[in-house]
Amino acid sequence: MAFKELYCVDCGESLGEYSEYYFHDEALNNVITFNQQSRAHKRHDIVIRI
């Protein structure tokens, strides 16, 4: 099963791995919006890596 990773470029750390089967890019953007609000508020660059 393939996974996608949320990665904070500014902090240099992984924020979690998510299954591509259950989480498409739009769902991962919702995860960033709701679960990573403090990082997004500080304007950290969060990317989705394969």
C-alpha cells in the first residue's frame, strides 16, 4: 500500500504518513487545515511527499 507524507520544510520534520487509498490530496489539505493550524498560522511550508 502506498503512503503520502506531510512534511514541514521549515522545521525539517515529518508530520505523519497517510494511506493514498483513504486520503487523496484534498483530504490531506483538510488535515493540514485542521490538525496543523499552528504551523500553517506561522506560515510554515507544509508539502505532501510521496
